[in-house]
Amino acid sequence: MRILHTMLRVGDLERSLDFYTRVIGMKLLRRHDYPDGKFTLAFVGFGPEDTHPALELTHNWGVEKYELGTAYGHIALGVSDIHGTCEAIRKAGGKVVREPGPMKHGTTVIAFVEDPDGYKVELIQKDA
């Protein structure tokens, strides 16, 4: 058993695809429109779905904004250069909402960025 994907509902699919591909560096793995259901699914990730988990971006046609609530936390990505990654994300137009530094009550270096819909993405410094 393994995790296949997690899903986020997005208000503007093109804007979200731009963020996750151009800013974060994922690849668009597949995309399909469902006209009868009035929604589009796009899957992005860092490798093929048969070996890597994916992020499913669901766009319900006509819905521009979602309430994120308080239950959802974040997506986490391991990076080899957290400071360089944050700078690259910032230069690409991304929003860094917590600068790199040790996590509270620990030593692991983390940062947080925010996607166009307000979902948080945690960056975790990993050894190169």
C-alpha cells in the first residue's frame, strides 16, 4: 500500500498549475475535463505516478474561491537548499509566509510558502 495522491480544490486551475509547475518545479502529469460534471482534474508531481505520489488539483467550473477552514494543515516537500529554494520561489512570484529557520521546539530547518488559493506548503531542509 502507498499514497497515490492528495487533492486540493482550486479556484483558478491555470494559476494553480503555474504555481506548482513553474514556481515549485512539479510537472503536469495529466489533465482531463469532465464537461458532464463541470469539473477538471489536473495531476502534478515530481515523477511518474507509478512511482511517485501526485497532487490532484480539482477545479469545479464556476467556483472561484473555497473556504480553507481550520482542519487542513499543509503539504510538505523536502529540499536540499531551503534558503535558495525560498529565494527562487520569491523571484518566481511565490509568497514565502515563514522564512527558513528551526521549527518550534526543534532543530529541523523549515519554511512555509503559500499557493494561490492559500494552501500552505512546508519546505523541509534535507541533507543533499
